[in-house]
Amino acid sequence: MFEHKSVLYQETVDGLQIKEDGIYVDGTLGAGGHSEAILQKLSENGRLIAFDQDEHALEAAQQRLKPFQDRITYVHSNFRFLKDRLEKLEIDQVDGLLFDLGVSSPQLDHVERGFSYQYDARLDMRMDQSQTTSAYEVVNKWSYEALVRIFFQYGEEKFSKQIARKIEQIREERPIATTFELVDIIKQGIPAAARRKGGHPAKRIFQAIRIAVNDELRAFFDVLEQAAKLVKVGGRVAVITFHSLEDRMCKLAFKKWSTALPVPKNIPIIPETSQPPFKLITRKPIIANEDEIEENRRARSAKLRIVEKVKPWDEAFTYKEGREEK
């Protein structure tokens, strides 16, 4: 079963302000929780385009969402190809978009996928099983420098160099094939005192490898401006993040889109040409309450940000700072 609790469920659906005859995109279908909520608000004239690169997720969601099959279109693709896939469906504008980033509960819990440090499995971590790059390749073939970079940047691991060096030493003797082998090596690279605090010692490294395998930050960067251009005036873009780098990218992009261009000090009002194309709906991110966190521990790090388009897109508001995260 592909079961998954959608975080910030009601806040997200309410924040999108669903129009019953609108066209919406769920860029991360997963188990279909958010999609189901959107579909329940759509009339027979409404439409939802649901993206997911995980075939298992698509198959499971199709079963769950059978009652709405007349108003949903499934797309087996990474959301980074949003514009291209919508063009093939002859859609040039939508009323709202949702991106629920990160890994889903079933991907973590299905042992054979190799996402979790809590189960022993072959190193994999591919969301799209058809792609070639897996965790095995990253751990065994990427350079020491590349490993240090992703461990530090994506995992915020302060012992990145020690862990990368230990991986380099072990793989010279034999391939590192399984999750538990990698967990043991990570533990060897972290001082004993540090291992006793801050949660599981492998958590940050597994997160970093998963992000690298699936190119998650670059994919999110690639889709941001596509979403800004595709959403109609009056439509909204909602993003749920679970990682500080994703949230930072989202925060800076939304700020760029919603901040007026500089004007000379002697101009009493901001001219229309300098007005931003979006307004912030959430000046601070919405986070899960204590009840939701108690029910679903994966909601602890979730942050929801929403913006609304108020005028046509202007290239002057293109967000570029995120390129440094690529």
C-alpha cells in the first residue's frame, strides 16, 4: 500500500482558493492526499494535472482517485518539465499550482527503495526508477570533493570531510552496497560524543545523498519561474518544503516576485511598470500545529508558503539567486 499523510492538508487546500471550474497542477502527486482534496472542490468542468516521477505513486493514486477520473490527468514526469508537459496537453495557463517537496512516507518505508537508514537494502534512493544515477553510484563513484560538498551543502553535516574520507577508504577495499554498510561507515566518521546527540547519525548524510541522486534542488529551481509564468492573474502558487535550502530558495523567489522594482526617491508613487507581479499570502511560513506533529512526525519540518499573481509576469522579477544552490 502506498499510504502517506499529507502535511498541512487543510491549510494548503484553503490557501489555493480552489475555483470549481479551474485548472490546477499538483506537481507532486504522491499518494494523492492533496490532489483528492483539490478534486473534491472541482466541478465536472474543472481539471487537475497530477505529476509524479514515481510510477508506484502514480499507480496507487489512480486507485485512490478513481471517483474523479473524469477530471484528472496523470503525468509520469518530474515537475521540472512542467511547461513542456502542459503544452502537450494544450494548456498554457492554470489557476493554481502545488508543490509538496521532499520524499514521501512510502518511499522511506518501502525497504527495497533504499531511502531509509532504518532498514537494510541495496543503496538506491531513486524516485524515478528509470534513471541511471542511484545512491550506489554516488557513494562508490563520486569524488571525495563531491561527497564533501553534498554532505555539507545538502545535509549540513559538520563532519562531512571525515565521513567522506572514511567512505573513500572503505570503497578502495570493496564496494559499499547496502544502507546498513553505509550507516556503519558514517558512524565511524563521526566522533562518539557527537553520535550520542542530535538524532540518528546517518540522517543528514542519507538526506544529502537522496537530494543529490534526484537532483531535487535544481529541479525545484527549474520549475519556479515556469510556475510564475503559467499561473493566471488571481491564481496562486503553494509550496511545502521540508529542507532549509528548499525553503530558502522558495522564500527568496517569492520575495523577488512580490517586491517592487527600485524607483527614484522623488517619485511619490510606484509606477505600474515597477509594481511586482505577485503578492505574498503568507509573510511567514505556515507550520504544523502540535496535534499534527504528534500524529505525523514528518510534519515537524514542513513549511507552507503561498503567493498570488496580481498582474502579468515581467522578466525583471526573475529570481536568479538560487543558481548558487545548484
